[in-house]
Amino acid sequence: MFALTFAYITAKNKSEAKKIGKVLLQERLAACINIFDKMSSMYWWEGKIEEANETVLIAKTTKKLFPKLSKKVKSIHSYSVPCILQLEVKGGNKEYVKWLLENVK
């Protein structure tokens, strides 16, 4: 059984995503961060459809740390309702999983 999870987070731009990622790494809430810039987003907000360019951040962490990670992201994120989703990891390279588990607290 894998104790890993990915946190899928959107940010207003690459700068904010890097800021969030750095904090998560420094606090050992994530072992690795991937950033995908210039994503097109469409969503409902306050009764109408909005469009925006956003940056996606994927933080690799553990199921146990996800609540702390989510709380930290909310405390530093510019959005009033940030997208922070937990994606379950069901398998993977055992050596990578071992490395990841060794690099979070």
C-alpha cells in the first residue's frame, strides 16, 4: 500500500506557484514540486463562467501530510478559494517512493 498522494494546486501565475512550492519544500510538506505554466482555465465563479490563465503546481507528499500541506497553502495563497485537490497514488517506482518518503516530515 502506498502512503503517497499528489496535491493538485492552481495559482494565479508561475511566481506564486514557485513561492508556494518553495514553502512546501522548506517545511518538508512535499518532497518534489512540478509546475506547469500558462494553463487555460474555465470555471464558474459568482454565477458566471470565467476564463483565466493559471499555473498548475503538483506537490508530491504523503496522505498523512496532506491536511497540513492544504492548510499551509490556504494561508499563503492569493485566492480566497484556492484549488487544492488530493490525488491518490496507487503505485509507482519503489525506489522513487522510498526517496520521496525519506524527504518529507
